[in-house]
Amino acid sequence: MPSAPPRELWVFGYGSLMWRPGFAAVERRPALLRGWRRRLCVYSHVYRGTAERPGLVLGLDRGGACRGVAFRVEAARAEATVRYLRERELVTAVYLERIVPVTLDDGRRVSAVAYLADRAHGQYAGAMPRAALLTLVRQGLGRSGPNAEYVLATRDHLRELGIVDAELEWLADQLRAA
């Protein structure tokens, strides 16, 4: 039986994937994912912290809705893109790779790969007071640099898209005031 021809791929980005995807896309659109929200809810032990001094990175957590970016990858690059994303996003298995329905800004509905926070994983931080978030973000330093840099870059990119995330806005104000 012949294998099915490769199909194009959509990827939903809500954090650093929006401003540093690391893969080639033929289309990039603002998009909305319902049922999940962007939240600093994952202890970072690699990219923005260590196991001894964790930082915090974003995850998709249950509830609400999340505005982000959907990337369309041509079929010929889909398999390589998924391999890349798994190496990047599943380094400590704190995310669950899922196909989710997203609505693009032009009204199209597509199925996209997204990485959801695994609430059963030891690195799942859940919701916490803003002061605790700030402490973790200030201390975090990992393979990709300071945690504060990640928070500020994400907040700035969200602003460019016309998205206001109250928690990231507050953190950015605190980090820039220090």
C-alpha cells in the first residue's frame, strides 16, 4: 500500500515560537485558540533556568482563550518541522504535543500543532502570585539566556500584534524598573 503524500502543517505559537520560530513557514497569521490560555506556568530547567534555579516559561493552560500566531509549513517541510519542534519543545517532556483547532484572523479554521502544559509533570508550576512570578523570572538563567529577556521579548511581540497580556505587562514594568 503506498504511503499518503505529505500534507502541509500548521503550528500555533503563543510564546517564543511567535518571535523565534526556528522553521520556515509559507504563511504567518494571527490566530485564536479557544479553551486554552497563555500562562507562565512551566518551571524552566533548561532554556531559561536550571533545576537548581528555575525560571518560568509560558505554557498553554486550560481555560479561556489565547491569541497567538499560526504558521503554515509547506508539505515538503512538515516532517522536518515536527522533528525540530519535538527537539525544542519536548526536551523535558513538560509539554504535550496536540493538534488543536485554531481560527485565523481571516476566519479560516485550521488544525494546528500546539504544545500544552502537562499539569501532571513536575515542572508544571500552575498559577502563582505575581511576586512569586517576578522572583522566578529575575533568577532564571539558562541555555537560551536570562528569563527576563524571554518575558520582555514575548511581551514586546504581543504588543506588536495588538495583544495585551496583563500579567506579562506587569512583569515587564517590574523588570524594566529594576
